[in-house]
Amino acid sequence: MAQPIPLEIQPRNPRAELLSRLEQAPEEHAEAILATYEVLQQLHERGVLEIMRGGLAASDEILKKVVDGAKTPEGIRAIRNLLFFGRILGNIEPEWFEGIFKAIPEGIAQVTADRGQRVSLFGLLRRLTSKDSLRGLFAAVDFLQAFGRHLQVLNTYVSCTGCGLRVECVSCALIARRARGAG
């Protein structure tokens, strides 16, 4: 009859495995370790590590001040505005911003270059009737119309006397609905 083969499994020593990996790490990752030391040295020279150490030591006090500031009506409005602006920015195509921000330095360059030139009413009218100026004026008028339309909505909100938040005024909302024929 066959005899069983004795199987003896050595107990695993995770600490010894870690020490072995740690001893081999400088050889395998020498460049990365040296680069990390250089980064740490630069952070130390610029005082970043000291600032981080101070921030960690005062983290409870800093967190308390941030929370206290966020609990105020101004803090609540600021957070709501940031969230709102995030949604707005997410709806705007980057190309539109690119066009606006490219136009700013170009416009400033034209204004500063034309300082010696006399400004005349006819010159201004000629510039206003150019294709690009009319396109810009139409965009500005479209913006102003949309802004005015939304100002009407703002009139239906009032500030809460307790916390300062803007809430919908029932009487203004009813008047607005009746005016639209929905009430």
C-alpha cells in the first residue's frame, strides 16, 4: 500500500518578507528613490514641509473655522453660488470662452496702438457697422434680453429674515402665475 507523502508548509513570516523586499528596493528602484529625495529636499528648502507640519498640527482648529464659516448665511450662499457656477460653466462650450479670452488682449492691443489717432464720430460709426462689431452687438443684446427675462424671476424671491437665504415669496409667485395665465 502507498505511503502518504509528508507535507510540511513553513509558517509564513510577513515581517521577514517585508524586510527582504525593503533590502532589495534600493537596488530595484534606485532612480525613483533618489528623485523622491530630491523632491523632499526642494520641499524642505522652500518651507512647504514646515507649512504642512503646521497645518497638520492645527488641522482641528482650521477645520472648526472652515465649518463655522460655512454655517453662516454668507457661507451657504457662497457654496450655493459655486455649485451654480459649476453647472453654468459645464453648459458653456470651451470654444466660446476661447473666443472671448482671445478677443480681450486683441482689443486691448488695438486700443493702446490707436492712442495717437483722433477719435471721430464717423470713425466710431464705421467700426460699429462692421460685420464683427454687429455680431458682437447682437450677442450682447441677446445676453441682455436673457438677463432681463431672468430678472423677472428674481423679483419673486425674498430674503429670509432668519438666515438671509432667498426663498420664493408666495404672493409674488401667485401674481407671476396669474400674469402668465397659469393661476
